[in-house]
Amino acid sequence: MSVGYYPVARDSDQGLEPAPARWQHAIKTAIRDPFELCRRLQLPRELAQAAAASLGTFPLFVPEAYLARIRLGDPHDPLLRQVLPRSEETEVRPGDLADPVGDGAATLSPGLLQKYQSRVLMVTTGACAVHCRYCFRREFPYAEGPRSVAAWEPALAQIAADPSLREVILSGGDPLMLVDGLLAELVERLALIPQLRRLRIHTRLPIMIPERVNRTLLAWLTTSRLTPWVVVHANHPAELDKPVLNSLARLIDAGIPVLNQAVLLRGVNDSVEVLAELCERLIDARVQPYYLSQLDRVRGAAHFEVPVAEGLLLIEELRRRLPGFAIPRYVQEVAGAAYKVPLA
């Protein structure tokens, strides 16, 4: 199993700032040791021992801002469940896959994927601001991907040669783990391709490290010829504290539409009360609930799975409680399908 996390460059390395930005300091100081995590959260040492034994090659990584939202002394906290390795990760069930969504078959060239018409996805980095234990790309071959704009030139040429393309999705890992100088240069190159119209960024940084939404980021996002869309990932209302809501507001106030995609997770958001509160907090923050995704059957994440029949009941109850614009589409990604398969 290969994770292949890239080192995160500093803006100072690009000659843009004299010192690392606050968000980069948050990356540097993130918790990487399960014993330290459990000590800080006043959790039993036995829980840390089990986590350490279950890490494998997918390490623990939790930024301080997220740690502060986890309840002290509660081993069942829904935010903790998303980040703390558990012994269930070592269990493999029939049908579990290293690549449950067909990334390998959709690869056009290293780092460049196309699953659906009119759009392509660039896996810009293997680095993330948190290591979600249900991650469907925990075994993705990140080390094979480009690491500079120059290395992306063959993929850019492929994009330019396809007149049917209208949108590029920056994904990862998390694209906002890259410094703004590199991202701005890459987006500038994409904007030179005349058939492209939209730039979509899939990121969890505004949720994990709200300081990442800074003036430099907003500057290159709002001055590109391409229309920007940002898709964030929040699974539980407790993730949406005031600093996070402020980061989302900075994007929206700059004229950037923000959508949220959540994953239906056992022990995290598998109740109508939690999902309803999540959706209401999102729409109050002017963020559109976009997708509620069925769990991808990646190896090591079976303990998070909620049966589809249960998910359908949750969506039905949400429709009774909330206005239609607050209901996310319940979908499942099926390898080889021409679109995300709607479940409800």
C-alpha cells in the first residue's frame, strides 16, 4: 500500500513571502502521534495503543484547529471517529478494493483522470490537511504524479487537444496544500486553453485549517478567466465552528460559489438529526449541500459503511424536515459509470 505524500512547499521558497504563512504553520504543528492525540483529548492509553497498531502505511494527521472541536474524554466523538485509526482498519471484507472508484482505469496520464464527459480531474498532490480514515485514495500512486507546472505540461497538452472539455477539477490529496504561487501558475496555464470555462477545486482545507482562505488565495481565484467553484467536505455540524464559517464566508463574499459534499458514515452522521443540522448550518452559511455520498468500498473502511436502504430512509426524512434546496443528492460513485449514480 502506497500513500506517497509530497512535501509541502513554502511561499517563501517561491520568493512570495518572507516567512511561512499561518496555514503552513498549522500543517507543521499538526498531531501525527496517536499517543499525543489521545493524551490531549484525555482518552485511554489503550485507545492510542490500538490506533498505533492499526496505522499501517496510512498515518495519522490531525491539525490543531480540528483537534479543538473534538469533545474531551469521548471515544465516540464523531469528529474523532473520522481521524483516529481503529483496529477495524486491519479487517478486509469481500468486495473491498484498493481502487474502489476506478481511478486507475480513468487515468489518461500521470495525475490526469477523466471519468465523465466534458471535464477532467488533476490529482495535484498527495498531501492533505487531515487523514480521513475512510479515504478512497489511501492507496493512490501519488508518487507517480507531476510535482511542478513544468511536469504538468504533457497533461496540459492533452487537455488542450480535447475540444470537448469545459471544466478542470483540481483534486488530490488536497490541492490547497500547494502554495498559491504554484497554484496560480497552474491555473494561468489552464486559462490559456480556450475551450475551458470552469475551474473546480475540491478541498477540505477551509474546514480543517480556516486560515488557508487568505487574500493571496482569493486573488488568483477571482482574477482567472475561468469561473471558479469550490467544493468543500464537511460531514458533521460540529466541524462548522465560527472560524470555519468565516473562511467559507470569505470565499462566498468574493463571489465564489461554494458547495459541500459529505460522506454518509456510521457513527458520524448516520442520523437524521445530525444530517438535518449539518444541512441547515450549511445553507445558513450560504453553502449549498451538494452530495451525500455512499461510502466507497476502500480497504480498511468497512466499519464506516451505512446500508443504502438506511441512507434512503434518512433522505426521505430530510425531505420532511427541510426545504428542497437544503437536501443533498444521495449518490454513489461506481467505477466505469458515466456519472455519479443517483440513489435518491
